[in-house]
Amino acid sequence: GAVVSQHPSRVICKSGTSVKIECRSLDFQATTMFWYRQFPKKSLMLMATSNEGSKATYEQGVEKDKFLINHASLTLSTLTVTSAHPEDSSFYICSARGVQGYGYTFGSGTRLTVV
Amino acid sequence: QKEVEQDPGPLSVPEGAIVSLNCTYSNSAFQYFMWYRQYSRKGPELLMYTYSSGNKEDGRFTAQVDKSSKYISLFIRDSQPSDSATYLCAMSSDSGAGSYQLTFGKGTKLSVIP
């Protein structure tokens, strides 16, 4: 089946630094990537949607200058949290959708802790 | 009213029990319905996917959709300790050609006690 590899699984960074999270579709071409944020006991919150080669579409309230999304190829999308602050600490999950069929395959998530 | 309502639980059942998980929604445009299972500190994995109203069975799992009531269910028969996880319902109005996002419930945390 379709596999999405997300790295790193866990990262701790200092306040003010930037962190990059990668998602790769291993055996299919991901025409669309979704980036979610998940708080404890809360539902997944969509942050942005990106189509390969296009600028990402951000949801209301998500700072596009803070959460930089790049989807330069059909198999790779990255989320960069710039100038991270403790309130950015969360679980970030990507999801990829391929051309064929109806499938949203999720990455394994990244636990970000900003200290 | 939130678009998707799901009782967060936690729900605790003995091994072998039948588990019923439910979601209600308000957007009548939703026509694709999914159930995801999420283990702690992992990404969600797709369990069941149904289109429009009806039932779908896959092993011990049965998904039901009642669009007239805007109500979906996931049943787990002969529950096992390995079923212990958070179950998220998700739905979309995507026609299949677009890239509409999923709308998730909050998730129900299930514990199956041996």
C-alpha cells in the first residue's frame, strides 16, 4: 500500500530556531499534500494544502510566513517552522493524496518541542 | 455547531466485546466517510472508507453511514487489546478529482482490557 515517510519523528529545538519536517511519498506520486497540527485531545487541524509546483493554501489563522511549506516534487513536501516558540510545540502530521484512487495516506507524525 | 461531533471518550471495554463508535455531522455535502485508527504518537491509518449511505464490512470492522440522519458508526466485533487506540472519523465532500481536505472528529480513545 501507499506509504508516506515523515521525518524526524521527534525534535527538540531552542526558541528562535527553525525546524524542517519532511514528508516523502515512497511508492506513489503525491499530487496533493496536507499538513495538520494535532493538540492533545483535539482533532487534527488542517494548516495548509499544497499541490506540487504551486504555492500552498493556508487555512485561516495559520501564519504562512511562520509555517513555510514547499512541495517542489511529487514525492517530497517540507514544512519549516521558522523562529519557533514554545507555543509551536505540537504534533505535526502530513498527509498525501495520489493521482489514482481516493486515498489520504498519513505520515507517522513529528513531535516538536520548543524549549 | 461544529461540523463533526465525536464523543472523545475514553471508552473502556473488556476483550471480546462489541465496540460502537459514532460521529454526527452537520454538512450535508459530505459524501465520503472514513474511519482512522491512531496509535499513541503515530499518524492516523485508514481503517474504513465508505461513499454515501450504507454499510461496509472488513473483517471485524463494520462501517455504517446514514446520510439522512447525518450519522456514521464504526463497529468492532470481538475487540482485542491491540484495538486499543484513538479512532477518528473523517469526512469530505471531495468528488474524487479535487483536493478537498478532510474534516475530522476529535477522536474517541478506546481501551480494550484483556
